[in-house]
Amino acid sequence: MNGAPWNRIADIHNLMPGTAQATRRNVGFVAAIARRRTGCDPDRVETVLAEVLNNVVEHACRNRAGHVVGLEVWLLPRDIWVRVTDDGLPMPGAQLPEAKATPPEALPEGGFGLSLIRRLARDLRYRREDGRNILTFRVSAETAPRVSAPRRPAERRTAGV
Amino acid sequence: MQLETRRTGDQLYVRAGEARLDAAVAIRFKDRFRDALDDAVRRVVLDLSQVEFIDSSGLGAVVAVLKLAGPERSFTLAGLNPAVEKVFRLTRMDTVFTIEPAGGARADAPDAVRAGTG
């Protein structure tokens, strides 16, 4: 990220396969750090990141092996910035689709992901660049910090998955 | 995918024994639930108390099993953790399920239910 903020608690830079299993491991890893180290709602972080990566695996990578997904996370005391990049198919029309609004009574079995992302993430942006999808968003603390956020130098973490 | 089931009369009690009901297990969850269902079952209780996280695929699978059970059977969700309940509420799917209020152990929750792995 250009001009990464000085007060970051930790950075995560990881490359993962575009699979549901890798999504599960990485989402759990990021949520655990968010829970311990930031004032952001870890449930919200976990949901948005899971849905973003689910979409990448399902639509960009089409559930086919061989894709590499870049996951970068910057943790601040009251914000988490995320950038997800992948070498899969572009979004239709090279833009983020609108969330479908199927009424609950119709018992939809899908279409929840994008509406959850749009409700819980801020500054959601998508672009296609040099054959890669780049999605960035932010998840913020809504109220007072849950923990007194530690002020210590940023450290680099790698998920190792 | 762990799915623990117990039959008591015409009631089928199903406990999802997974901490994460997500895209990695959603299809197997649906398939195993289908296997556990039979014509004699009139009431279904799906206990999600072991589930700490659910994503859109997991939610879709829970909707799918509600449809598998069909309108002729009663279908109740029990043991929703706060993070799981939040996803149901945000998607408004809480309006189409019978959800047991949180807290209080179920009288019919078996200590040792038949465990299935797979």
C-alpha cells in the first residue's frame, strides 16, 4: 500500500492457493490476530475476508487449481486494511457487481456474499491491472476499542500456510 | 465434516460438529444431512452450538437443508453463537427460520450422540 501508515501493529503478506481450504486457514489466521491486537470487530473482519476470498476462489479461479492469491493485511489500532490480488478471470464488466436482493422468503441458497461484503466493508474498491484483479477494502472499529491497542513497532508476520 | 445425529421417536437431532461451516465443507454438510433424513422424521432440530463461524456457503447449505426437510416437517435451529446469529440477521435469513433463543442447554441434547466422521 502506498504510504503505509506509521502506526501499524502488524503487516501480513502472504501468497495462498486459490482454494477453499487455504481460504479457511488464512481467514482464521487474520481473524485471530485482529481479535488479539486491534479494536476491530473480529467477526466482521472474518466475514468480509472469507466472502472476498470465497468469491475469488469460486469466480476468479473457478475452483481450479494453479491460481495464486495474494493476501496483504495492514493492522492498525482501529482499522484493518486488506488487499487481495489474483490472476484469475476479471469481474464481469471489470467492475464490482451490485448485491442481489433476493427476499428471504424465496429461500435463496446463495447471493449472500456480496451483500455481506458491501454491508461490512468500507472503501471497497476493485480494479483490473496487468492481468490481475486487485480488491481493496477496510474494516473499522465501530465503537470504542475492545482492547487497549498496544503501541509497538510494526512487525511482519507470515501465515506459513 | 462431522455430523452427529440422534433419533428420538419422530425427531431427528443433528449437531454440526465443525467450528467452521464454510465453503470448504458446505456441500458435504448438505449431503450428510440428506443421508440422515428419512420419511419417518417429522421434526428436525439442527444444533449449531459447535459452529463458531459461518460464511455465505454455510448459510446457503443451512437454507438447503431447510428445503430438504420441506414444509411438512418442523425445522428448528438451536445453539446459534453470536457470530453465527449475526450472519443470519445481516442477511435477514433469521426471518425464515425458527430459532431457539440462546442460552440454556437443550434437554434433548445428548451428551454422547452417534458421531459420524467423513
